Amino acid sequence: MKKHSINNNNVRLCCYDSENDSGKVPLFIVPGMVNNGEEYIEDLQELVKKRRCIFMTLRGRKGSDEPKDGYSFYHHISDIDAIIQYFSLPSFHIYGHSVGGAYALGYALSYGMKGHVIIGDYPASYPKFPEAWVQRIAAMTPTPLHVNTAGKIAEESERIHLFERLNELELPPILLYSSQAESLIKPEHIKLYTQCRPDIILKPVHKSGHSLISPSSEEFVAVLDTLL
């Protein structure tokens, strides 16, 4: 696993490339809101054995730079684009977990791509983060984000609806969602996904909650391997 440091308008971004050439289309992985790319590597070793994987870390998360500002939805998707441009990937699939799924979808809609967008247990929208969210982050031990960073993310956030744009994707999107109670995907979200993109591929993951890879990533890896 090779570590890279990539510049996006003077913001240094950390990412890891498995570099293995399996002959399969590579998978680009966008972590959830408070996670970093390194956290996913150990859990997804079986996936890494099957195809080249690139694990990115967004700005403000552990391993990447923490600028004083520049945390809007569009700043985040520009991070994705900077790393993809760095690797000059001719084709790839992109998986985004939780809010990372909104970033992945935003990237595909803004920059275009030929592979699948895989959304991990999240609606096709981006929220306006309230102050209460910042306080929840601050109360966590250890704190996954610096409070100032969480505050800027909240301050620069705005509600963005992406459901209506799902038909702009070249390939049908894939939604992986937990069948457990803690899933962030509710029946009304399934209804919206299928109304806005009838050919969407819906795949429940039964053995894990919202994370989809804990306590075991075995089912998650098997589902992805079957679909891609």
C-alpha cells in the first residue's frame, strides 16, 4: 500500500494506493464524514486482494491538511477530483460511505465518469449541519475532527438535493444499505431512489449496521465483488 500526498490548491491530501493490477476496474473510496482513508484499509483487505483500491482522506481529516476555511460541499468534491486527476485513472468505480456517498455522487455529477457510483447507506442529498452536530463531534472521545474544522464544515454547509439528478449518471448507481435499525436509509429514501432512477441497483447488507463493514466486512466485500 503506497501512501501519496497530493496538492489541491495548497491543501495537501493524503491517500493510499494498493497498486495491484488485477485486471478489474479500480475502486476509489471516499470515507464517511469523520473518517480517514487509512481506517478503511485494514477492514477491506479482502477487497484489496481482488482489485486496485485507492483510499482517500478528505481535507480536515487525520492525515490531510486542515485549512482555516474551504469546507463546502464543492470544496470536498474538488478533493476527489484532484486525487483522480493525479492518478490519471482512465476508468474507475467510486464508493462513498455515508456523507462520503453524497460527495461521490456530487463528484460524478460535476465532473462526469463512466463507472458506477456506489453510495453507502445514505440518501442522495447533502445536509445543512446544525450547531448540535458540532457539539456532538466535540463530545466524542477521542474527537474524530477538530472542533474548529467541524464548525467550518457546519458553517459552510448547505442543503443540496441530488435525487433529481440521478438520471444524469451514465451507469445506474448502486445503493448499499444496512437492513438493521441504525441504517440511515429509510423506506421513503428507497422510494425516492427508485422513483428518480428506476434502474438503480439496491443491495441490503444484513450483518452490519450503518458502517456496512463492522463487525465484519465479509458480506460488504462479497456484495461489491458480485456487482462490479
